[in-house]
Amino acid sequence: MSRALHQRAVVADAHNDLLIAVTARPPHRWAGYFRERWLPQLREGGVDLQVLPVFIDDQFRPEGALRETLRMIECAHTLAEGNADEVRLCLDGDDIDAALADGRIALVLALESAPGLDANVELLPTLHRLGVRVASLAHWGRTALADGSGEDATGSRLTEAGVRALKEMERLGILFDVSHLGASGVAHVLELATRPVMATHSSARALLDHHRNLTDEQLRGIAATGGTVCVNFLGEFLATDPADRTVDRLADHIVHIAEVIGVDRVGLGPDFIKEVSADTTPPCCEDVEYARLVVPGLEGPRGLPLVTEALVRRGLPEGDIEKILGGNVLELFRKELGRRG
């Protein structure tokens, strides 16, 4: 039953860093490498809607951040154009619906912490023209716009430029992503937001007290904007004991968030870091810590049907499971990314 349910549901992944892996190859290999290495995984996992974050590694910051941001955006366009029979880079709800109707995977571009932007908020319209439709303002540390959750002790809110960025994103139709944002920054965003915000990859702090997870109060605040919380799959954010980092523990986080804010506000934000690491790290130098971070079976997109199985075991109604798998993210994107006509 769970396999059939997974196959007929719209499955949306709100956070997969696969662009890091693809851009590690020469540009002439981008489209082909995506088709060979990542497309089969997405298909086997049943992914219909894939958010592609642009994440800039430390070696490019600060001087090369904008250049690498543009390079990764170009990579997204190139792989979409080179695989137009299988995927479509989507700018609005109509594009997403057209892709799904054709049996193609809908791709949506996102910025993770936006280091290439720095304090130049006037570049947001440029990035919007290039296809960016979701963005966050910080990662673990400090940016010109906000502090990440790793800097929670500072108690910092958005900077003046960060406030302007939020307003400009709302004007443009770029969804604001609070994942990684510090606690005071999240509170500030929820005070100011006039449009829905989302968390693309965050789990429940009530189940594990980690600064990357969201408190019940924060969850309610996001839901009150009309936004969606997409649950992170990384074991580090699910349980302290590696032995407890299981698919069922992930289901605990999903169910808890659904109980706090309603099943209409929950989605999936896997963050398949082990799979991306395997694609970018030589075998001689792989950091074994990644192996301890992942939930067994959920190293990559192929494992997504396991989540459906876990939710079925919990006895959730099929309609609720379909919402969690992707229906809620699809509806949010249809509403907030705009529709033509």
C-alpha cells in the first residue's frame, strides 16, 4: 500500500544540495552528469518537485561568493536545458503544474545564506530574474544580513540590510527561508513578515534540543504566516544517540510538527549531505563523520519511499501523508511564486 501511495503522491524535496556535486564537474559535463548520477536517484525516490539550493563553500567566501553563486545558477539552467525531456526549471506555479503534467521533475532555485549578496539588497531583483524563488539570509555563522543559529548567543536580529532584504523578497515573490537563521532572527522575521515564510530543512527542538531545530513557538509562528516547515532528515538533528537515528525517529519529528501546527503545514527537507559528500570527496579523504549523520536507508533520494512506509505504520490517513510528502509545498509554491494570467 505504501509503495502505491508514494507513487501517486506529489513528492517535494525542499532541500537537496546536488548542485554542489554537479558544479564540481567541468561545465561541459553538467547536464550529462546530472542525468547519469542524480536523475536516476530522483526518479527512484519518486521526486516530483525539487528545490535546488545554491550553497557557497567557505573557500569561495567572501571574494568569490557572487561569482560562484552565478556559476551554480548557470549550472541549474544548463542541466535543465540539457535534460528538458526530464526536468523543468520553474519560475511560478504554472511552470510547476506544466512540468508535473508532462511527467517532468519541477526544479526550483533557492539561495542558502546568500553570501554572494552580502549587503547589496539591490541585487535581489537580478537573482530573481535568473530564477531564484526561495532564499535564506544566514547559514551557521554571521552574514551582512543576519546571524545563523550557530551565533544564537549574540541575540542578534536582522541587520538593517536584512530587513530590506525581507521586504524586497516579499515584493518580488521570493519565499523567505528561516532554516539556519538564529532564534532572534526568526522572531524578527515573524514580527515583520507580511507573506508566508518557510523552513526548508528544520526539525523539532521539542524532540532534540539543537540550535538548528525549531521550537514549538517558532513552528506556530511560521504556520501563522501561512508557511510550511519541511523536516530535516540529518540524524544529528533527530536524536543524540546514533542508534536512535532511524526512519521512525524521523517520523516522530514529522508527527510532532504536524500535531503542533497542523498537517497542512508540514513537508520534507531531507538535506542528503552524505550523498553529496560521496559525489565530491575523494575516497581517500572522506570524512567518516558524515556516515554517523545520516539515517540508514536515507543516504539519498532513493530512500524517500521509506518515509512513506514509516508514516503509514503510524496510521496517518493517506490524504495527510500525501500533504506531507509534497502536497503542502506544492500549494505554497503555487500561491507564493505567482501564476500567469
